[in-house]
Amino acid sequence: MRAITITDDHRLELVDIPEPVPGEGEILIDVVSAGVNRADVAQAAGVYPPPPGASELPGLEVSGRRRDTGAPVVALLAGGGYAEVVAVPEVQVLPAPAGLSLAEAGGIIEVAATVVSNLVLEAGLRTEPAGGDGGAAPDPQTVLIHGGTGGIGAFAIQFAHALGARVLTTVGSDDAVARVRELGADLAWNRHFTDVVSAARDAGGADIVLDVVGGPALNDNVRMLREFGRLVIIGTLGGATGELNVGALMAKRVHLIGTTVRSRAPHDKQRILDRTRELVWPMLERGQIRVPVQARLPLARASEAHNLLRAGGHFGKVILDVAE
């Protein structure tokens, strides 16, 4: 099969290798498309190795057809997605969402699972309509999402908006402000020309901050949170270390949460995927959420796909077309 490997000098190279052999509890999927994620770029750079026992090939999400039944599916992987065939635990596979072609669906499962895991399961974003039990409706929760034009950000804005949250976001240009407002953001700020901390505090602060920046943003994120707020760190684009005013954290009774999905055990990923299917699949089918795609490239041009992510400024996902 054709696949993309990472060379010793951190280049992506198209090669011909044997198909994977499924282990116990695994199935084979003939891949149609594969999503490109920042974790893949970090792995290629040598700073984010795959978990023990996972494929050394990059790629955390695919769409395709089950080899055993031919059914259209999407799969969450620990690695191996940049290939024509993947072996994956069956519990990490979901039916492809209705209304999306398999070519489009390759970029959905990683962002959806990441957002559901972090906003709902970790940070407690409400998923039931406010006042649905007949009682007084509580105020909408406010979610601040950094990097609103990226794959995670663009999805998270739509998801939180669909659940009735008030959504704030940061972006990198004035043009991007208009685009994320179209996705459902109530307020959006160009981080290059705005005092985001002051703007967020003037807007009333956030109950949840979803952060991809990491260490350098710790104190600012705490300052933007309300009392009992939750700071969820899912990336380190700005660096892995930073200073934190613990006194401010304690005074607001903030919950600080750091998570990843990739290294979780299959049964834990199954828990996340069950909730993802329950919440997200109906939204996709109703058209409440779409997956913006910045670019589609053939598998052989994976290096170009990585360059797009490194350059930044992309809107939504970059997807590799694997099936010829």
C-alpha cells in the first residue's frame, strides 16, 4: 500500500509498504481521506512521538470503508492515517455521518472528539436546553475559544453555539473576525490589535476557556475567567512552559485542566466517541455544523499540507485525498 513515512531528517516521504495486520479487536479500513492535524506536524518535527504500540506513520483520523462489511465509517487513530489501509480498534470507529461524503468526512472525527471531550466531558459545558426541566432558565454559559479559524476552533465555535452557549473567540486578522462571526461567534477579536484580556473582561468574562496556546497564556486566561471557571489546555503553540499566578487561580476557584485524546486507552476513546456521536452527528445531519475545508491535497502532497498548517491563517481543515 502507499503511505507517508517520516524520514530521519523530518521529511514526509511517499513509500510503498505492506498493509497493517489487524490485532485482537481491530478491523481494517480502506481509507478514502485523512485529516491533517497540528499533532501530525509536531510528530514530523520529532517533538510529538506516537504512544507506545501505535503506528509510526502520521495521521490521527480517517474516513473510508470497513474491509469486512464495506460500510462507510470514520475512525479515530493513535497514528497511521496517512496510508491506504489502517488497522484500528473497532471501538474507535463510528458510522460516517449522514450528509457528508467520505471525502469530506476524513476531517471530522478528531476535531469532534477533541471538542466534545474537552468542552463537555472535561469542562462541563451544558448540553441540555436552558430551563428544559420547567425551572427558571440559567444564564447561557460563555465559552472563549482561542484560534477560532483553525480546525478545532471553527468546529468548537459552531458546537458551543448550537448548544446555546455565548461564544467569544480570538483570531489573527480582521477578515477572520467576519468569518468566525458567520460560524456563530458572538464576539471575535483580532488578537494582534486588541487587548483581549480587557475585551473579554468587559464582555463579562468566560466560564470556559479552550486554549491552544499553552504556557505563555496561562495568566491571561485566568484573568479572563469568571469565578469557578474552567481553563482547558489542549495545545502548546506558544510554548509548553509559562508562569502562573496561583493566587489568582485560587481566588477565582478556577479549575485548570490539561488533556490529550491521542494517548487514551481504546475504552476511554470509546466513551468519548459514544458521546460525540450522540451530540454531534445530529447537528451535522441538521446542518447546524459544517466542517470548513481550507484545502484538499492528494496523499503524495502531504508535505504541502503540513506547510499550510505551519504557515497558519488557514480556515478550517486540510484534508488528504488518499483513494485514487
